[in-house]
Amino acid sequence: VRVSASTELEEIMELWSDMQMNKVVPNQRTFNVFIFACAQNGYWSKAFDFLLQMEKQGIERSLITYNILLSSLPADGSAVEQASFLLNHMQQSDVQPDAVSYTCAIKTCGHAGRSQLAFRMYEEAIAKNITPDSQMYETLIGAHGDDAEWKQGLELIQQLHGTTNELRKQYLELITACLRSHNY
């Protein structure tokens, strides 16, 4: 039996209140768990609130903290600004994004149909000496699935010269993105 969304948030916040009442001082891991619980259940603003509370309390935000948030952004394309904000906030907090961070941000841009921004994020990762992995390539290619951009996705595949298995995944990602852009 799945509880309602409001009940989930109430439970999360009740646990937080109970910790506070019992004078349990949250640490980085505690905050990460609450951020994860909120983000995975769609309570992005509450998850961001916890991030800001960490900052106010002087608790170091880690790569894990930010990647939890980035990986939990909605796949409906509404979170491009949040992805950009998180990448910038990471760097201002002396936390260097990694391939996972950029892959999540690129995916968010792709879902919003913002393939050029996705490509700029990819270039930013390269400029920061982050080595793209196959997941980043597939996500970047998938961001180029709409009518005007699919040929750029095909050009990316041709430039990468991956293994047969990697190429198969990249073509499938581009095909899936094309289908998604046409609402099939």
C-alpha cells in the first residue's frame, strides 16, 4: 500500500522534528538521507531547503549531496535552472562536479529539449578535465533527439568511434530520444 504524497512528506518532516526535539545534531550523512528522501519523493523545494540548512549550519556539502539532488531532478524538462544552479553552487562551495554531476545535468537539459545547453555542459566538463564515460556520451546523444537536432546526435556517434556494444547503445539512445520527441 502506497501512502499519499502529503503523508510521505509529513513522515519525513516528523522524523526531522523528532530528531530536533531530541537534540540530535544532524551531520552530513543525516542531511544527505533527508535530501535523498525528499528528492526521491518529488519534494525538490524541501530537498533544496535541507541543502541550504546544511550551509547555514556550516556542514560541508559533498559531491554525494549534490549528485543526489542532480540525479533526482524531474525528467519532464522543468528543472534546467535547478541543474545549472546546482552545478554553479557546487563550484562556489569548493565541490568539484564529476562525470555523474554533468551527466545528470545533461540529461535534465535533454528532457527539456535544450540540446545546445546540454552540449555546452558537456564542453564545460571537458574543459574541467572530466573524462566523459559511456553514460555521459549516451545522455548527450539522447539530448539531440528532436527534429532539428537528431543529425547532430548522429554526428556525435560518428565522432566517438566506440566499441560495437557502445555504438549500439548510443544509436538506441538517439532512436529513443527521437521517439520521445514525437510522443510515441
